[in-house]
Amino acid sequence: MSEEPRVPGHVAQDGGPQADGAAPPVQPAQLPQHVVKRTRMGGLWLASGSFAVVLLLLLIFILENSKSVDVAYFGAHGHVPLGVALLLAAVLGILMVVIPGTARIVQLRLTARRHRRADAARLAASQQPSAAETPAPGAG
């Protein structure tokens, strides 16, 4: 097993301390004003780029599966490309999940709104002074 030559300032390949025994250089901490925060526009840009890649992959899928197939559904018959038939089946499957999920989200939001209103009403009622605690007008 050969040993690497010890050169001043040389960093060992195993990521350990330098061969000359000196500590690795310390990186200065980033100042708070130099840290870039994530923005909605940046998220939108990333989402639109991802969406474009997915659409490109779908287009390639449809073009590669252009063989026509027979489709029958409740007495309706037709001929469509295989890629289109599979894409349509996937979209309908997604809708079977999204529609009930949306209904459940709306239901939970309505319940949360009712609970917030009830809590606000209870808090307001507890902060109002009772009639025994308020001094009578003119007394004092």
C-alpha cells in the first residue's frame, strides 16, 4: 500500500484533515442579507418547467403508441390510438380521486371555519365584564 506524499496544504482524499496536520479552511457564514428566500414566482417557474417536461413525455408516449385500437363502452364503439385511450383512462382515474378529495377538503374547511367562529364567540363572551363587576353609573 503506497502512501501519498505529504505536501503542505494538501487535503487528504478521504476528506479527513490535511496531511500536514493543519485544520481545513473555515468557510465564512453567510450573512442574513445574502440569503435568497424562495418566492412564489420561483415556485411557479419550477412548476411550469416540470409541467412542460411531463407534457413532452406524454406527447412522446402518444406518438409512440399510435396503433389504433377498438374501444367499446356501454354500447358505444370507436377506434382511437392506443396512447390516447390509455391517457384518457389515466385522466378519468385521476378524476375519480380528485373529485371526492376536493369534496372532503371543502367539508373540512367548513368545519374548521365553524370551530373558529365558535372559539371566537367564546373568547369574546369571556372577555366581556359581567354586570356585577361593572360599577354603577355615578358611583365612585
